[in-house]
Amino acid sequence: MDTNYATPSSTKIGHIHLKVADLKRSLAFYCDLLGFKCVSKMGPDVAFISAGDYHHHIGLNTWYSKDSVPPSNNKTGLFHFALLYPTRKDLAIIYKRLLDENYPFTGVADHGVSEAVYLSDPDQNGLELYADKPQHLWPKDENGEIKMSTQPLDILSLLSELEG
């Protein structure tokens, strides 16, 4: 095996496919609340949703999980997946939308390189909604390596993006 192989830097994560217990409930969360668009359904068990006109960013299915309960937290599996918003204002908009709906958050954080809010979908799949800070503001250590951290998120500053 060639241990010098590196994944090309232009590689992107194309989509995620989630097992859900109730497709209608998941569509209400992802489409009605978060604002994704349902672009395709395959019968009563599968839906593909997208931000914009892409074929899909998230697949939802009940093939093996219809009416099931989420796995316990001490099992292997998805910790969370992240949705990168294009701007800090976009993050503020979705944060305020969730806040207005009294949707529960599991955390908020300033990671130095990004600002994030955390929550779980109805099937307890973790989500990180975040916006990157400009790269020139990313903290670096003495060797020039990115120095991420977890600090409190300044919610008032984030919400100030909505003014004007």
C-alpha cells in the first residue's frame, strides 16, 4: 500500500444518507424548518433533499429504520454532520429561525475558525450548523498550524448580523 497517497484537496463530501424512523417527520424538520427542498421521492420510504438545485445533499430513508428508536449515545455511529452556511448572516438567520420555533439546541461554540450551533434532528442525528470565519482570522500556533478551540459563542454578536 502506498502510504504517501493524499486525498486530492478538491475532494468534497457530496451528500449524506440518513436512516430515519418517520419520513414525513424528517421532511418537516429538514424542509419546513431548516429550509431544504425535496427534489425527489422514491415511494413512501426515500426522499432526497437539497439546498438549491443540486440532485441531493441529504438522503432520508426508512429502509431499515421505520418506526424505530434512535441508538443509545454509547454506540458507534454518526456523531454529527455539519452544514456550512455561506455567511455569518446566514448562520444568524437559521439560528433565529430555530430560536423562534423553540427548537432545542445541544450547544453553541466559537471554534476560532468558525462559529457553530449544535442540535439533533428528530431521530437524534447530530447537526452542526456553522459559518467559517475569514481565513486570515484563523488562529495559528507558533508553527503556523491552525489552532482550533472551543470557546463560548457570542450570541448577541451573531444576532446583530440581522440588524439593518
